[in-house]
Amino acid sequence: MTSLDDLLTVQELDTKVDQLRHRREHLPERAQLADAQRTLQQVEAAHEECNSRLRKVRAAQKEEEDHASLLDDKAAAVQASMYDGSVTSPKELESLQAEHAMLKDHQSQHEDRALELMEEAEPIDAELAQHASRAEEVRADIDRLQGLITVAEAELDVEIDELVAQREQAGAGLPEEIRSAYETLRRQLGGIGAAKLVGARCEGCHLEIPSAQLEEVRHAPADALVTCPECMRILVR
């Protein structure tokens, strides 16, 4: 093979490597992983919002229970005064009885409200558990997808490394001038720096080369660096 034939082999291998790297970067599991991560963020946000509501309800419930407990203590103290013999005046006793009844009534109101809040918390508790369960499911899915991506990347890396080794071997005999020009054109022209000339057509741009320029191309030395006049890729004749 001529050095330009070697260049065409290098181009073919580079194209395969580019395709594998593109596959590596665009594994379908990556998009699925991104979707799962977005879902997890949404579920975690819903979980936090739900947890915030539950904390408010629980705090209100505790406040009501604390009020009820305080009133119960006050009522107990009033009741003790009523029966410890320290009160002898019927009017004062009547006043203590009214105060005791009022305290117990207020205590009952706070206890009723505490029960209402406890019942209000139950469906929020259930909702919170649902969010937690869903989050665990999504995390498991994320772990699964990350595992699949790791395996796929490793498999593709092996293929890429093998092709890169073949590419280095194929390009080892290329003159530095051709190698440098090829790399420059490859960067500028979407990964294709060299193409085969088939008849009068460049396989890089798929255009026919005008006859006058085609004659110049055909009469150039076999290892000369000749480019397509249409796309400027190195032509392999």
C-alpha cells in the first residue's frame, strides 16, 4: 500500500472511533438517567413540602396539647384549693367552682383541637410515606442506570482502545507533512480529512471534480498531497 492508502485506512479507523465516542456520549441510558434525576428532584421537593406541612400541623398539635396540659394543672390547683379546707366562704368557693369549670372547658376545647390536628396529620403522614417510597424507587432506578452506563462505557472503551491502536499502527509510516495536514483538515471538516477519489468524484463531498483539475490530480505523484478542489480534503487516488 502507498502512504496515501495508509491515510485512507487511518481515516476509516478515525471515523469508527468518532462513531464509538459519539455512542458513548449519547447512550440511551444517559437520557433515562437525566429523566430519573429530574424525577428524584421533583419527588424530593414534594417530600420536603409535605414534611413542612406535617411539621406545622404537629407543632400546632403540640401547642394545643401544651395548652390543655397547662389548663389541667391550673384546674387541679383550683380544685385542690376548693377541698383543702382553706376556703370557708361560700362565695369564694362558688368563684373557685366557676373558675374550675371554665378551665376544664377551655382544656376540653384545646384537647378537641389537638385531636382534630392529629386527624389532619394522618393523611399527610400517608402522603409523606408515599413520597419516601417513590424516592427510594427512583434512587434504585438511578443506581441501575448508572451501573448500565458504567458497563456500556467500559465495553465501548475497549473497542475504542483497540481501534486507536490499529490507527496508530496504520499511520506510523505516514510522512509528517501528510499527517499534520490530515489532522488539521479533520478538525476543520467535521472529522473527514481524507477521501477516496472514485472516477471523477470525491467521496468526501460527493462532487465531480472538473475535468481540467481532475487531470492535474491524476498526473500528480502517487504519494503527493493533493486535495479536492471542491471540499479541500486530501484525495487518495
